Amino acid sequence: MIVEVTYAVPQEQFLAQVEVESDATVEDAIKASGVLERFPQIDLAQNKVGIFSKVTSLDTVLRERDRVEIYRPLIADPKEVRRKKAEEKRKQS
């Protein structure tokens, strides 16, 4: 079956179609795609993964045409950023 594996950094996007066995897992597809060799900073023990924007585990069995996504860690907590902006706005008023 055919699935896609995707990963992005600010300066580059990776998208590969991979043919895997019918019982392949998310981890199998990632390893078959070559993304780990191209982006050695990916650590599957740390980076979250998902299928079509829904976080999942490495042992999830794939279906035909799934898109496996590897997520980068957040640089800043979105809640903290909003809180700081609100504080700054209050100080300016």
C-alpha cells in the first residue's frame, strides 16, 4: 500500500510517498521513507507523530493513503505567549 511521510523545518519540507506492507506501522513508514537519514535531528523517542494532524503512536497500523507526520517540538508555549501579549497590552493602556 502507498502512504506519505512528511516533515518540515522552516527552510525545507520533506514529503515522500512510500510503499509499505499492508500491516505496516507508522514507524515502519518513517524508516522506509529516508527522512531519518535526511534529518538526523529527528528523535522518534522525543518527536511526536501523527496521521492527518491527529497525534498517534509509532505502533499504529496504517491504512492506504495515510499521511504520516513527524512534529517538531514547540519552541514556545502558545498559552504563555498569549499571556505575555495580554500583559504588555495592559501595560500600554
